[in-house]
Amino acid sequence: MKKVQVAIIGSGPSGLLLGQLLYKAGIDNLILEQRSKEYVLARIRAGIIEQIAQDLLDEAGVGARMHREGLVHHGIELAFKGERHRIDMHRLTGGKSVMVYGQTEITHDLMDAREAEGLPTVYEAAHVSIHDFDGARPRVRYEKDGRTHEIECDFIAGCDGFHGVCRASVPAQAIKTYERVYPFGWLGILSDTPPVSDELIYTHHERGFALCSMRSPTRSRHYVQVPLTEKVEDWSDERFWDELRARLDPVAAERLVTGPSIEKSIAPLRSFVAEPMRFGRLFLAGDAAHIVPPTGAKGLNLAASDVRYLSRALIEHYREGSSAGLDHYSQKALRRIWKAERFSWYMTSLLHRFPEHGEFGQKIQEAELDYLVHSEAASTSLAENYVGLPFED
């Protein structure tokens, strides 16, 4: 039986980042991933990186390409009633900003660093199961190449996403979940076309929400709100571009450059939190514990936040023999998670079309947006949440 200090389930950004930080601290770890490396790298995800996530990637020694190729953004634009209004996050937060750098690129950087150090990652690990995490010596079992393998460890980090085995292995009476499923999704398109604007444009429109984003100066990522009943195959590129243009302000619509899609998909929106995030020697992190609507740009950043708390707690345990950080991990992480959930819910409620709210709801949203862009206090609140709230170390 193989022994390791920390077994990490899942090779998304949270699992890879945790593994790299633990390795830097001299803590032995192994990552198990049920999918192939190619599958993991093919997932298209968020690209707005808070300062805290940037700092963690630097701490892990994988930030060089991000700083070289990423796009620093000092503000965002809110569009409604045909006009755009800029929120100057840099000024309102005392110099803070965000970075546009794709999650796929972060995953690539972390994988490359792990492989360069010869650290163990098992891809296509089938039938992963976790055992005895409520005791002193947890075990992880999996199948690979027709053989069953078992790992004994001190701790298990569940970084295996919303549908992973870790949260599902917790007894139902030991965990409580909170969820809101929204009645719409985001139809997104990736294209090798220049961005409409230097900064993201969040658009509130009577036809529905739209977002103009980017991955680089030559690659754009655009979204439009659609009902959950819509199917991707019913949306030709031409239909998507026409719908996006119809929702943009006149200046953005004029600047929009169209082109063939590289990727097109519909992402449903939901808010989800599982409490607590520790069960004996099992710790949940990232999407295994929480999901946010992408409107607030918090998904990847919340995963980094969890990893920051968990990595420091594990390092404290091994270096100082203290369990204080581990004992307080769930409580600390959840306080930050619920604030990000609140912000993501607020942005989603503010910018999307809810047909059941009718014309009155539309007017209330417009009034809120008008107040938001003309109130220093309201703009500051939005900016502080968007760039990332501070940690409570």
C-alpha cells in the first residue's frame, strides 16, 4: 500500500494549486484525476483573476507566464439604456486591479510545473473511493490499468468539483446544502476576434443580459442570456452575433467584430454551498463545496481562497504540530464564500432579465444601476467586491 501525507482528489486548478503549494513546503502529496489530462485542459472556464489568486500563483512559482501574457484591468463597464458607465476599480479600491488570464492557461502552467518536478498525478483513475476519513488513517482506493490501488494518507483534499466523489461520500446527516438554480443560462462563444472594448462590458437589456469579455488582445469571449430550454445546435454563429449586437450599446455594436466560433456552449447558472467543509480528515475545496453564477467572476477565485486557507493550515500542522488552522478552516472559508455568493447573486439579480418580474422589475433594475454608477459609495462597494475582499488572517 502506498503512503502519502496528503491525497488530493481532482486535478483542476484548486487541486493542482494545493499540490504545488504543499510541495513547496515539503509536504508529500499525490493527485488523482478520473479524467484524462487532455480532457481537463479542454475545459473552457473563467478568466478573471483577483489579486489574491495572482499572489498565490506567484507563491507557487507558476506566475511568470500569467504576468507576461495576462491583461491587467483597472475597471469594468456597466451598460444599460443604451449607454456605458465605467467603474474605476483601481481608484475606488486604493490601487487594486484584476487580471484577465484563462483558467485553462492556469491549469496548463500548474500541470507543467508539477511534471517538471516529477510529482505524482494519476490521470484516468477509475472508481475512486475514499474511506475512513473520520479516523486516524484515511485511505483512497482507485482502479488503473485493470488493477486496484490503495493509498494511505494523513488527509484527503476533495478538489474534485460539484459532481465529485468526495462530497458525495459524506453521510447525509453530516452535511447541509443550500442551492438556488436560475431559470436561464449563458450561451457563450469563443472566437479569434479582437475584443469590443479594453475592459469587460456587462450589459443590462430588455432582451436579456450580455457580456463582452476577452482572453487576449486577439481572442474574445462573449455571452448572452438564454432560457434553459435553448439548445446550442439551434444557435448558428450568425444568430449569436445578431443577438449579441442587438443587446449592445450603439458604440459597442459598431465596434463588434464577428468571426467563426472556436467553442460554443450553454452554461446553466446556480448558486450552491455545502456546509461544513471539513469532515474528520477530509477537507472540501473549490467547486466540491460551492458554485457561484459567473456574473461576479468569483468561481476560480473562491477556489484559490479555499486553497490559501487549507494550504496554510496543513503547513502549520506539519511544521508546528498545531491543528488550529485545520480546526478553523471551514469557518473561515465559509465566511468568505458566503460574501462572494452574495455578490454573485447581487450581480446576477441586477443584470439579468427575470420575465416573472415584469416591467416593474425592469424599472427597479434600471434605477439600481443608475444609483450604482452615480453613487461613489455604491460604486466603491461593487469595486471592493469585484477585486476581492481581504482575508481575515
